[in-house]
Amino acid sequence: MRVLIIGGDGYCGWASALHLSARGHDIAILDSLARRRWDSELGLSTLTPIRSMPERLRAWEHVSGRAIRFFEADATDYVALCDAIIATQPDAIVNFGQQRSAPYSMIDRDHAARTMINNTLGNLNVLWAMREHAPDAHLVKLGTMGEYGTPNIEIEEGFITIEHKGRRDTLPFPKQIGSFYHLTKVADSDQIYFACRVWGLCATDLNQGVVYGLHTEETALDPELINRFDYDGIFGSALNRFCVQAALDHPLTVYGRGGQTRAFLNITDTARCVGLAVESPPQPGTFRVFNQFTQTFSVLSLARLVQRVGAKLGLVVQIEHVENPRVEREAHFYSSLNNNLISLGLEPVLLGDEIVAAMISSAQTYRARIDRDQIMPTVRWKREAVHGTVEANAQERAG
């Protein structure tokens, strides 16, 4: 199949591009390299040394014998996006090309606006470009389990059947977003659902959990193919942060009570899930939703896992509860279905001691690249106390 991957320079996009290429598909990547610029603007750096895109592509062609085309362009540039779609005539379009950090979207108004423009406009452009130039292509869109929030009922896969005042209907599952980033993902889903109903496009919305892990079978073939390992307070995940802290003999910083429970999957499974979706397209006019995760963990249970594995490695790992910079439930019910990808044949890579040990080992290998100042959170969801409350400010203006 001919597959265009938007955002193929990013963590999930790069792993998926190599996986699909290794499976024999004709891959093209469209990416503006914005994520590299955002790191530079914020003074951040991934734990691992990431090569330039030309170096990455040359290394992949060398080890695999397969070339990947590259278009340096942004999905918010409609003309450039259309040009790439016309040039590649894709059977499938995989859209990873989005700002994917909740803390980034909460830094200030400018970063929230940048997230909205990049994600929502970019997604809209993809749909219009498909309508005009690739109406038979299958859109595989990376969503997030964060769209659902933490409801006190089991999370279905995209839709829920309800009865209300004697009538019955199947409707999109209610969304309870936790940041401006998550708001853009909900808007994406609504846009895609609309385009499938009205234009007859077909799409798969992959509501993905938190991704962990460094290597896939493909990225491990050459050091120049290595993927990102983000541990900072903007783009990093809790598990990555804990593994880096363990390598530094730094306490594992658990936000609040640590009962926040989320869905997780290994980066290898991300690539496999994208492959399964691409290779099993739905009928025209179909909008389907897959919950893309393999396990659930609370933040505190992850810290305890890293603590236990660290002890086996001879490290003294302490757990420290710190103020939660986010506004979220710290103790809640959490259960979700993930039947669709399993039914397509996904055999999950499960998180355990061996994988955590490998992640800590990677942190030790690249210890010299760790910036301690980037580990702790710098973005807070709540307004600072000096600004007062909305009600207090209104009273002051009136008074």
C-alpha cells in the first residue's frame, strides 16, 4: 500500500513509519520538523541523540534496502499538503502531525492558540485534501484516551448506546477533557465523524494511551534510527521521568496522591496497532474508533514498579509525593474496553521488570545528557494565587 504519514519525524510517527516500511508498504513522510523547534524554543532535549531527518532516512535505506520519501511541510499549509497527497496518491493517510503535550497547551494563551491552530486546522486541512484529492484513501488518526477523561462508568470504544425517556440511540461516548490539547483531539474526532457521514470518507480514530519504551525492532537496527526518550515536564511521561530519576538516585516525584489511573502501551504496540488499522480498512463512509492501549496503571503503581526494579539493579530509589500541577482526580474509577485491536490480532507487549530495567539502563547510558532542571513540572493548570479568583477580580473591578 502507499501510505503517507503526517508527523513521521515524531516519537510515534517515526516508529510507525519504519514498521510499515519493513512490512513492505511504500512510505512517504510529511513533517515540518516543528517538534525539534519547540524543543529548542523551550530549552528541552530528548535523552537520546536524534539524528537529522536526512541522516535517519539514509540509515533506514541502508539497513532495510527500502527508501522513504520525505516532504518537509506543515499540515496547516493546505497547498503543500495537497501537493504531497497528489504526488503520493496514498491508499492510507496516517496523521500523527500534532502538538501532543497537555502541559505545552497550558503554558499560556500563545501556546494554547498554537496547539489549537496546529491540531485543529491541520486536521481540517487533511479532511478537505482527502475530499478533493484522495476520497478513497483511509484516514488513520491518532487520538487519545484522554478524550474520555475519567468517567465513573466503563469506557466504550468511541460510542455508547443509551436509553433516555423511552427512546434508545447510539451516540459518541461523552468527553471530559483535561487540557486545551485534549480539547483539540475531541474537535478532531468530531470533524472526522462529520466528514465520514457527509462526504463518505472512511477513518479509524486510534484513541491511544500513554506510550512508553525506546526501541522497536526497526529502530534497534542502527544507532542513527534511535527514537525519542522524553522525560521533561512538558513532553515527558511519568514512567520516563521515574526511570531517569532512578538512574540519578533522585526521588521519584509522584504528583499528588498518585491514584491517577491511565491506559498504557509499548511503542512497539503503537507501531503494530497502526499497521493493523492500515491493513484492515473499513468501508467508505465508516468512522470507527479503536481504544489503543494494553494495560492500565496508576501513577503510584508505576513509581512502585520502578522502585522495585531499581532495587534489583542496586539503586536506592525513594518515592516522594509532590504538589500536583494539574487539575485532575487523584483517586477514581477507571475501566475501558480495547476489544477491536485485539480482535484484529494484536499480541501485546506487556510492561514488566525487564522493560523497566532496560529503560533505566538507557537513562544510565545517556546520563550525561540529562538536564536536571527539566525534570520537575513548570506548568500549572490553576492560575497563580496572586491573580486571585475570577469572582474576586470581578468584585475588585466593581468596587
